[in-house]
Amino acid sequence: MAKRKKDDKSSWFYSPKVHLLLYELLLIATPFLLLQNYLQAAIGIFSEKKVEIFGISIPLTVLIAIIFLSGIIILLRKKIKPKHLFIWLIVIILIRIGQNSTDYYFHHKFYELQHNWHYLAYGIFAYVMYRNLKHKNVPIEKKILITFVTALGLSTFDEFIQVYISNRIFDICDIGKDAWGTVNGMIIVYFVIAADEMKNFKWKWNHPHLRDYLKNPKTLLSMEIIFTFILLNISSLLTDKTYLFYSVLFSISAFLIVFFIIHFFRFKIARIAIILFLGAAIIIQGFFFFKYRKENIVYNKYGLTVYKGIPIPFFDIMIYQNGSFRLVDKKHSFNKRDISTISHYADDILLIGSGTFGKGGYGFPEKKEVQFIYNEVKKKPLQVIILKTPEACRVYNRLKAKGYKVLFIIHNTC
């Protein structure tokens, strides 16, 4: 009798449900505790620490990760198969893709703890949730769906509550990073740790009925990965809270387009139509790119810029000095860290298109059309020109025609 009472009292300690609840509380409380105790700066400093080994400087976080993973491999060497290492390699590549897709202006290094917190924390969450659902004998496809939906809900709640308890902003990009960590955690869980549960299912891109996508765990996980990748990329371009609605709308719309293309691709007529449409779009775009490849800004109006024949709607653009470009976070004002990142790519002239109505381009020492600042990265003066976007496009074309090196940032709307 005494033994039974002792087991009852200690059973909660081993309960997967208790572990899950405690871990969820930890996910929510950790950012608050770090911020309140000024530990975020300490973590940033720790991430920059390096160790000299045989004359080679290695970041301390990388060294710790290598030692930890080496220990895991040694302990589990008899259970580890080549395919497990291959899955881990895929996950590492996917995490790296996520890193390159987000926080462009932060200029994080790949090994920084702050840069990887979301991926690590929610990757572990996927495993903790798996243990809890396995204990309840939940079917594998429901485990995958419940884990993903719970992670989205938990991350959204975390962002919402931090606005009030830590005076932070609601950042949907962080939700995207949390979801990316979750799906990568599930890849490890269901293809390495619990691979036996997944091996009886065949992977299929599409199914006859929409409900079938929720019944095949491999397809379901694939759809979650696609949706999260879209959310991660779009949300990283629209981090300002004023664009929250557009971030959600564009992410869901883009996913639905991709999803229905995949779904209808199984039907012959639809497959032919999709191939013809995509083929025609590629040919037309290729024609205009070839026609205007030696031009620069071909057209600019509110919400649309055409660069070398490539139409770029709504999103902000950074055109590098060599003529290549990328989409960047849409913002009206640049902070100190943004300007530091920009300085890595600007040699002589930084041109800012402040929007059709000039509502952007803030954050520099003066709100003047032309000013000089000291480039802390290149250790030399940098000319900054801030104009309304239509005028900035005309100036950019003239400067490029004269052979100047120009870094051009375009605010594509207001």
C-alpha cells in the first residue's frame, strides 16, 4: 500500500503530459525572463566568443555543438544508420535556408544563439509533443497535425502576450521561425526517432480527395513544410505590425495557389493547362528580361517596380552595386543595426527610394535629400541620397549610366 502511494506521488514526475505543459510554459516565459534580466545581451556576447585551437579561431557555440553532437554519435553509434545522418543533413540545410530567409538587416552569423533559438526551442517542442501524443496512442497523421497547429497557436500566443509583459512588438516572422523549427523537429522525430511509424505510408504529392491530404502523414508533413516556408519568407519581408494583415493574407493565398496546383496536377487536362500557363509565363518573362537586360529601372508606379523587365509588386527591393537584387524587409525607418548591415554593401553612394509619397527613408542623421555619413564598416564617407521613389528611380538610372557604384533600396509603396 505504501509503495503504491509512493508511485502515485512520483508518477507526475514522469508524465509526458506534465513535461509538455512545463515545456510550453518555458517557451513562453524564457523570452520574458531573458529580457527582464538583461540576458539577451549576454547571450549575444557569448555567441561572439571564440576559441583558438591550433591557430584556428572557432566560435565557442560551434565548438560546443560539435562536442555535443560527437558525444551523441558515440553513444548511439550502434543505432545510427547512414539514412539517419542524411536526414540530419537535410534538416541542417533547411535550417540554413531558414536563416538566409529571415532577419536580413540583422546580419546574424549562422552560429548565433539568438538566431537559432526559435529553431532549437520548437524543434525540441516537436519531440516533447510526440512523447505526449504517443502516450495517448494518437494516430501518426493526427500527431503531425496537432503538433503543427499547437505550435502555431503557442507561438502566436507568445508573440501576443510579450507585447504586454515585455513591451515587445508582435512579430509574425518569429511565428514563421517557430513553425520552421517545429516542422524540422518533426522530420527528425518521424524519420529518425520514430521512423517505424512512418515506414508503412507511401509518400504522394497529391490525392483524389482533399480530405486524403490529412490522412497521409508524409503528404501532410510535406504540406506543412511548404506552408511554413512560404510564411517564413513572406513574414520576413513584412515584419512591421502595420503589414500583419498582408503577411497573413499573402502567405495563405500563396500556399493555396501552390496547393491547388499540386492537387489539380493529377488531372490530365489541368496538368496540360498548368504546364502551358507556366511555360508561357516563363517564355514571356524571359523575353522581357532579355529585351531590358541592359536597362535598369524600366517602370515605377505605386506598388510596382519593373527592374530589367522583371515586375516586382508591393515588396521593398535592394539592388546591389553589381546589379543583382533581393526583396528586403518593408519599412519606413532604418535603425542603427539596419544601417550597419546596409553599410556592408555600400561603397560610394546609398540611394533610398522613400516611397511614392515619401513616407519612408527615416533613421539617418538628417532628413535631407543629400547627406554624408561615416561608413563604420568600410571606414570611409558614404553619400546618402533620399528621394521619393519615382525620382529616385530616375536618379538611379542616370548614376548607373555614368558608371557609379550605387546601392539602391526601394520602398515600393507609400
